[in-house]
Amino acid sequence: MTATFASQVVESRGGDVMVAQNIAFGLIAALMIVAAVRVVTTKNVVHAALYLVIVLAGVAAQFLLLGGVNVGPNTLLRWYVLHVLALPFVLVIFLAVHFWRIRKDGGISGPL
């Protein structure tokens, strides 16, 4: 009835899903290593660039497998303040300057 700590962790986190994610992570890492070696060893610049694209796509895939960015409460507060207070204030300033310039220059008259 005793189980190892690793099996308890796998069972508590969803079992098969975690195993599949670990396998996918390992396969992507192996592909990235092969592509990184090919970036350095290939003589064709275009092929090196394509292998580099594979490495960068692998980094993005691993980032997604790990769960992405953790957005905390401070980040959400800054995002809220910027988009609800600061951006509308800047918009009002630009509109005020625009209307002031229209009045100063004599309005919108003449053919379009």
C-alpha cells in the first residue's frame, strides 16, 4: 500500500496528462538540441536560419507546456490603472489639442 513520492505527485496532478506533458517536453527538447547543433554545423546560411526557427519554435512550445506567464495581482492592478485612467486621460488631452488647433486655424472650411 506504500507508494513512492513521485507516483503520488503524478497521481495528484492528473496522472496521464502530466506524463504526456513530460514526454512532449522531452521530445521538443531533443528536437531543439538537434536543431541547435545543426545551426552551428551546417554550411548553408538559409538552412541555419531554418534550424534556428525550429529552436525558437521549440522554446515557445515549451513555454506553453509549462503554463505560460503567471499574472499576479500587481500586474493586473497596473494594467487596470493604465487602461482605465491613463489612456483615456491621454486621449482627452489629444482631443483638446486637436479641437484647439481647429479653432485657432479658423475651423474646417473650404472644399474637401
